[in-house]
Amino acid sequence: MKQWTSALSKYYYKVVNSIAFYPTLIAIVFFICSIIVMSIEFNSFVNEFKSTVQRVLVHDANNARLILGTIVGSLISLMVFSFSMVMIVLNRATSTLSPRVIPGLISDKFHQVVLGFYLGSIIFSLMLIINIDTPDTEFSVPSLGIFFSMLFAIICMGLFVYFIHSISQKIQVDYILNDIYYRTKKELEKVDEQKAKVDVPDTTDWYECEADNSGYLKKIDEKGLKLFCEEHQIRLKIELSLGAFVMKGYSFIKSEKDLDEDQKKTLLSCFTLYTEERVTDHYSFGFKQISEIAVKALSPGINDPGTAAKAIDLLSDLFIKLIFVDERNYILTKDEEVCVYVRPLTFEELMTQIIIPIREYGKKDISVMTRLLDALMHMLYVDQYEKRFSDLIIKFIDNMVVTSQQYIDNELDKESVNKRLRIVNKKVPKEERLELL
């Protein structure tokens, strides 16, 4: 049963994040509404109501067909144009930013709602056309339905105007960066913190459980793991952190007891693996996407150090927020006993994944190197009281200095770096002070 639940969960995430999800739902709603309208169109009480508002209704069959045909043709043109604009945005984002931002743009709810409203209005109008000149009725034209169809067409034109405004904003790199930044910040705020960590026991002799699929570890069903551990009186250790890529056949779970094949399938069903990288799955994907945008901006084909500088500023603010996040490394049963040991993503691992690629691609650009030093200085200043990661930040600053010594020859550029190093040296012990260029 648990395996079926896991499979349905994966299929659900795939469908919900599809660009066709909301358009399909909205189209179905419009189809149902058209059937309801046609079923009550020629009822006596509706006919009485139409008699009182007949001045705003269409009564001639030819005019009705003309109006509905015009609406359908116009909305098809709007839908094609709008969908083309979405494809242009996706293509531009792929070529100038990063392919990893595509899932976030595709899942934009407003674009899907607009396309769905277009499609639904077309279906509504087509259903009305086949109901014109219905025999044995006092009114041969579904005039009330046509009125609704014209109203929907007017709403679609308003949505189209706002759609153009929206697409012109969302095609800008600043908007995409800010959107990823705010979503990553929101995910950081959701992190379940627990200052007190428990010691992980020696698991050398524990039994291994291999992955039955490949993909990024996106979600852990904590409730399911608790029930599994309570049922089998067992403890587990998860070797990889959320966001890590798992290869099929790789042992990323250890169990205190040996498990049979059915038990392993039940255990693996508590983990969701798939290949897309969405910020809403884990905050680390937001860090990676911003970093990749910065790296792409520094490539010779794009050559946009300004975008890289903004990306570095946003990353520095996210890292500062991450300094105060202390994820728990365990899951408790209902009896408050540790049943699962998890592996949080460490600050050093994320720093290495995010900072080093930007440094490597921007090592010859003094504006990028000084911006990276500024970001690290801000992080060091924030951490000067708790000193949780001060040694690590100083190590990264020293790494920047070593790189600068190799690739920066201009004396004015060296002075820009030295100016920042002097500030850093005031905040560290004398024996840890960095050598100037």
C-alpha cells in the first residue's frame, strides 16, 4: 500500500508542476458550466428572465453564429500568441540564465490560469454553437449563454493586457533573480530547527539499503519513517542530505536490522526522488540556481558582470540567514526516542558548491572578486559574536586572496583587495591575519 502511495505522490508532483495542469482544470470547469447553461437555457424561469433583459441579448441565429465564431477565432489567436510569449521567455531563460530556472517559470500559476481561461472560453463558445436553433423551444438561440461568452471574451482581453505586462517583467533577469531569492528565503524560514543535536552512533555494522531509482532526494516522509521504525523496532540512518543526487543502486540508508525485500520497498517508498530542481523542494536548489545565473552571466557569450554582482549580493544575504539556521539531525518517535538519524546539508558544503564556481569564472574580474570578498566580509561581521562559521569564512577569504595573487596584476586592483583585507584583519586574531597582496 505504501508503495502505491509513493508512486501516486511522485505522479502528483509531476502533474501539478506541469504547464498543462491548471489550463486542463479550468477547461474542464468551463465545459461543465457550458453543459449547465445549456440545460437551463430554455427553462421557463430562465426564459422569463431573458424577456426582461432582452435588449442585451442576441436573438438572431446568424448573428449568434457570427459572434461566437468571432470570439472563438480571436481567442485562439490570443492563446497562440500568449503561449508563444511563454516559450520565448523559457527559451531566453535557458540561453542567458540557467536551464535550472525553467521548472520555476513553467509552474508560474498566473500564466497557466490565463491560458486555461482562454481555452475554457473557447470550449464554452464551441458548446454554445452546437445548441443554436434547437427545435421545439421558444427561444432558438442560447442568448444567455452567448452573453456569458461575450463576457468571458472581454475578461480574456483584460487578462491578455495584464499578461503582456507580466511577461515583460518576468523576462527580466532582475525579476527572475528576485523571485528565486524570495522563494529561497521562504524555504529557509520553513526549516525545522533544533539547536540540540544528538550524537550519531557507530553504524559500521549496520545493514545497507540501496536506492531503487535515480534522482534528487527531494522529500522524506517523516511520518511514514516513524511508523516503519515503530513497527519493526528499528533505527535508521540516512547517509545523504536533502537535495543530494542519489544513483540507482547506491546505498544511502543504513538500518540497525537486516531487512527483507518487501521491507526495503516499504522503506524506500518513504523517499521521493526525481530529477527536476525546484526551489520549493529544498532551499539549496535556490542557492544553486542563483549561483548558476551568476556563472552564466560571467561566461564569454553573455559577459554580464552586473548580473553576477547582484547574484552575489543576494547569495550573501541568504548565507547570512543560513548562519542562524541549525537543522536537527534526527527524527523522534511518539515516545520521544530517536528512530532516524538524518544528515543536514552543512554550511561548508553549500559554500563550496556555491562560492567556488563563481570565483573560478570571475577570477580575472576585479569587480567580481571584490564583490565576493564583500559578501564574505558581511558574513564574517554577522558571525563575529557566535563564531559558528568564522574560521570557515576566513578560510574562504584566504582562498580568494590566493586566487587574486595569481590573476590580479594591476596595482590599483590589488589595492581594492587590500582595502578589504585590512578590514578583515581588524576582526580576526593577530595570528590569523591575512597577508596583503
